[in-house]
Amino acid sequence: MKLHTKLAVTTMVLGLSITSMLAQEKWPDKITFGVIPVAGSTSMKENFGPLTDYLTKQLGIKVELKLAGDYTGIITGMQHNHIDVAYLGPKSYVEAAKRAKAEALVVEVDGESGLPGYRGTIITKKGSGLKTLEDLKNKTWAFTSSQSTSGTLVPSVMFSKAGIDPKKYFSKVLYSGGHEASILSVKAGKIDAASTNNLDFNRGIGRHWTKDQFNVIWTSDLIPGAPVAARGGLPTSLKMALKGAFLSYRDPKGLERLKNKGFIKGDDSVYDSVRELIQLKKQLKNKK
């Protein structure tokens, strides 16, 4: 075969490869941005609405904010391609990575500490006289969701290490469904104590509660920051564009709503410590 013929064939093959790649990388006209229900739907729209609008502007395609009634709804939505990108908690991300091949793009930076992480807390109502774990015996207790890291996983491990069985230790145990619901239940005196975290607590200050209405009786070690993850089937170029958009988000009002300082690069390995906690919880449960 002559040289120019070879070049022509090579060029044609390369052209077909590029065309094929571009066809595979075609972006959808719209994507859905799912957010775990850490607060009520009104608060969630207020907190994540500006970020959603920013993503639409940056990507040049419609980004629709999708709220679910529980954490599992977001994971299932990703699994069935109804949700394309999601703001998740560390534990719910681990589950989404397993079930929906979710890929962590960025990690949230806490607005209070400036660290890519946050801390679980246990709160009681100011004036209740409940200031220690010992004070909570035979009182009412609220976790958030079974998929919540700070609302269930972290305190559960702490309880197990302390020899506390919540079902026996507390007079009543319930799952509120979200951090805002737990905090408001404690504020209203409907629940004596609840597990939450500093980030979601700070999001409601001045709108739904004030700091001086609560006692913080326990604080956890640092938990890896909440990730934003994309489902595995999205075009690679779109995932890269999403990562870039989150990394460049600097809107002061939007960040104030989220109570964070933006996002930094992250990947799946950030959440190996959470996987270890999940395993530890299972081991501690099996020892009983």
C-alpha cells in the first residue's frame, strides 16, 4: 500500500474514532441534581437553589433540583438513572458507590472550621438538665436516617463502644428522617436528645433556632466532608465539567446558605474510613 493511501486510511479511521467518541460523549439536554433530605423541602430549596442555578449557567444545560423523602430515595434514583449527580452524606455515598456506581467528584468544606469535614454532635434542649450521656438513660432519642453518617452511623459506633444498646437504654427510639427534623423536635421538647452535626445545625441558626436553645453534650472526631457524586453512566466530559463547576463555585450568598466554604477535589478513597466504621459497627453488633 502506498504511503499516501496509508495516511488516508489512518486519517479516516481516526476521524471515525473521534466521531464515535463524540457521539458517545453527547450530553443530555437536562440533568437532575439530587440532594439528601437533611432539612425540610423549603429549606432545601433555599439552601441548594442558588447552587443549582449556577450549575445550569456553567454547564449550558438545564439542571433540575430533585428532593427525596429519604436518603435511600436519592441512592435508588441514581441506581435507576433518575438522578445524575447528588449531594450525599459519607455513608450514603458509600452505598451509592456500591449500588449505583456513583463517583465522588468533590468534597464539601465546612464553613466553620475550613476543613473538608464536619463533626457529629448530640444535642439536648437548654434547661432540660440533660447534659451527659448518663442523663439520657430512659429518655427519648432520635436518629435521623439509617443511611446518615452523623445522624446514625457515628453515634451508633460510639454507643456500642460504650456498651449502650439504644433500644434498651432509651425509653423510645425513632428516626426523624432528617437533621432539621431532629433539631426541631428537640427544640419543641418532643424528643429529649438527638444526633446531628455542626454543619446542618449551623444551617438553621437564625432561621429555625438559635445556638443558646441547645446543649451540645457530645462531639465526634472529624468525619470526611459530604461529597458530590455523579452516577457512573454520565459522559466523562460532563463529569469533568461538573467537577469544574463545583470547584469554581464562589457565590457569597449561596455559600452562606450552604454554610460552607465551597468544594475541593475528592475521590472515592476519601471515604475508606467510613467503610471501616460500617464494618466496625457490624463487628460490634455481632459481639453482643
